Amino acid sequence: MRGRFITFEGGEGSGKSTQTAALAQRLRALGTDVLLTREPGGSPGAEIIRHVILSGAARPFGTDAEAILFAAARDDHLRVTILPALDAGRWVICDRFFDSTRAYQGALGAVDPQLIRSLERVTVGDNIPDPTIMLDVPAETGMTRAAARRGAAHADRFEAEDLTFHRKLRETFLDIARQEPQRCVVVDGTQPPQQVEEAIWRAVRDRFALADAPIAQVAAS
């Protein structure tokens, strides 16, 4: 039986890394074989492209070029990592997927929607996430968390954007969720991590009619 594909989306500092790990742990407690991955990245070729994008090296070429680079990374990630795992019956949990391209490069970067759709058609095709978990936090909260997480390190390409950008980003993710309510589940990411974990688990458990599993208690990150 083909595995399940779950993606997580949200702005910077929304808690995706913590909650993807928590969900993976709870699924594994039920005996499920889980692959935890991320975008951009998740395969050797995509990780190289990740460095190019997040370092800001591609920024001078414009948002169209960034969108194309994300698509190239996604194509490699799907072919090398995600699809083989799903075909083997594994569950795949991915930190970011095509909604991030729609939000960052599409809505905020003003990339032509036809280009975004064309890139999705070529790279993603029918490989749509079973559910997408949207972690929602105010931009101010997310940026404070992101700054605390990176410490003395430099902000990456997108963390370095101003607060107005991140406020618009939040609204764009919420708009996507409103447009696709059957796929997207919005979870309040301002709650304590264990409450966020429980809300996510209920959504996944009910979607797939799973047995219950103990709270993962994964450390926040």
C-alpha cells in the first residue's frame, strides 16, 4: 500500500521543525515507518540548491529565478526521496512544500501565477499532500522565535525580510487554507507546544482513522 504524504507550512518561527518531529514520533509509536524531510532540500541535489537560495546568492536574479530554483530542488526531492518512500509504503512528513513557493515567490514575489502553476504541473503533478498542516502565528511572534533560534548567526534570505513582508506571508498562507479547506488544516501555533502537538495529532488521527498515540514531548526548536 502506498504511504501517506503530510506537509507542514507556515511563516518563519511558526514551529514546523518541532511539530514535524513530534508527529513523526507519535506515528512511529504506532509502528508506522516515517520519513521526515524538508524543503528546500531533502535530497543531495536539492540541498545544494537550498544553500544557493537561502544564502541569498540567487536573489539578484529575481523572484522568477528563485521560483525556478525551488522547482528544480522540488523535482529532485520528489524523484530521489519522497516518491520512492511513498511507493515503499512509508509515510512522508515534509517541512514545507509547494504552498511555500505559492506564498513566498507567488504572492509576495509577484511571480506570474501561470508560471507557478506550470512549475507545479511539471514537478509535482498528482503528488498532492494528503493533508497540509498550516501553523499560524503572528509575524511578530514568529520573527522573535526565529531570532532566538539562530542566535548570533546571520538571518537567511527570507528571515532577513521586514515585518511587513512576514505579515503578508501569514495572510497568504491563511488565504491558501481558505481556498483549499479539504486539504489544509490551520492550527494555532501560539499555544504551548504540547497543545499544538495534540491539535495536529487529532487532525491526522481523524483524517486517517488511526489509533491514539502518546504525546511525543519533543523538545521545542
